[in-house]
Amino acid sequence: MTEVVSSHSMLTAYTALAVRCWEDPDARRRFSESPREALAAYGWEVSPEISVRIEFVAPVGSRQLSREQIVAHWRHALETGELMIKIAAEPPQVESAVSGAAYTPPSVYPT
């Protein structure tokens, strides 16, 4: 079976779906009940021979699924016919990486 969407398209759809689920509990419920339709609504068409499930998981510590892991799940589904979409139950916490140093914007921006 060949990959029907690019990794970029799949990650874009995955991210949009996850954000929608975090923002709207009703959407989360509907997507859990009809995962194939949920993915299609975000541009991620899954062939009929692949079974699809969406699972909401608690992140372990601060660790989230990496892009590589998400793509690996998709490739595994293409080989096995079973796609398990894992979405963090809550949005990830974002910590600032900015130190106490002052930020100096560039004097010239590229055109």
C-alpha cells in the first residue's frame, strides 16, 4: 500500500484535529465516535481498508508525541491496516525558553 498523503499534510491535519479537540469537548466526543470523518474534515483521507481509532492519552511527564512518532504511527497503519491516532488529553504546557537577557530586534529585516 502506498502513502496517500504527505507527512506534512498528515501532520497539519493531526495538529488541527488535536487543537479542535482541546478547544471543544463536543468535537472531541464526535471525533471519538466517528474518527474517519473527523480526519477527512481536516483533509486527512484514510482509505476504507484501514480501521481508524482516536485515543486521548495523558502525556507522560512533559513528554508529548514527536512529529516522527506521529508519522511512524501513520506508516505503521499503512502496513497493518490499523490506524491509532493518539492525541494528548490536554494541550501541552508551553514554557518560555527566553532567558533574562534583553532581546534586541534586528535593525534590518529581509525584504
